[in-house]
Amino acid sequence: MKVGYRDLIDAAEAEIETLSIEDAQARLEDPRVLFVDLRDRRELEREGRIPGAFHCPRGMLEFWIDPDSPYHKTVFAEDRTFVFYCASAWRSALATKTAQDMGLAPVAHLGGGFSAWKSGGAPVQEVAPK
């Protein structure tokens, strides 16, 4: 039997915490919370990002989380809540489930993704091209 992308997303969402835009905005100024932008660099430059978000391309997530990886980023060893997001909350649902399975905690993802964040009038920080 074939398992499609929607099946994977639905299964992940059944096991992870999803924050509403309002809940996420309420955590924006909390230094114990780090928003993690999973989109590629072109998306950031085109659309902007959540102010103060850390950029982690989705393809590097597992390598950056794992302290045994030569690519480990110490930000993922900090005692914080990690809120993952992407454009539409598909990549972030899968990434949040993966991070949770790897033992990163606490983790959540932004329901509706950056598209919902932006259309809801939440603050956006511009990202200059590199």
C-alpha cells in the first residue's frame, strides 16, 4: 500500500504540538522560545521571516540537531522550546516529528506556516540577499 505525503503529515500532526498563530505570537518575545525557519534561503529573501528566527534548511535538520554529527549546531543543545515553521506547515510538521523522535524537547510547529503568520498580520523581518 502506498503512503502519500498527506498520510505522513497527518501521522506527524497526531503526535506533535501545533501552535496557533495567536499562541505563537504570544511566545515571540520569550527568550526561552526559538522559532526555527525551515524554508530555503530564496523563500526567506522573498517573503521575510519571523523576527529573530533561526534559519535551518530542512535538509540539514537531523545533522544540525544530533550532537554526534560533524554538522551539529549548538543552538539545538540549548534549553529552549523550538517552534519549527515553513511556508504551509507541511515540512514543519514532518520536521517537528523528526526532532521529537531524535529527543529534542520541547518542540512544536506553527499551524498554517509562515503564510498564515504573514496573512494574519503578525510581524515580519526582512532578509537581505546574500
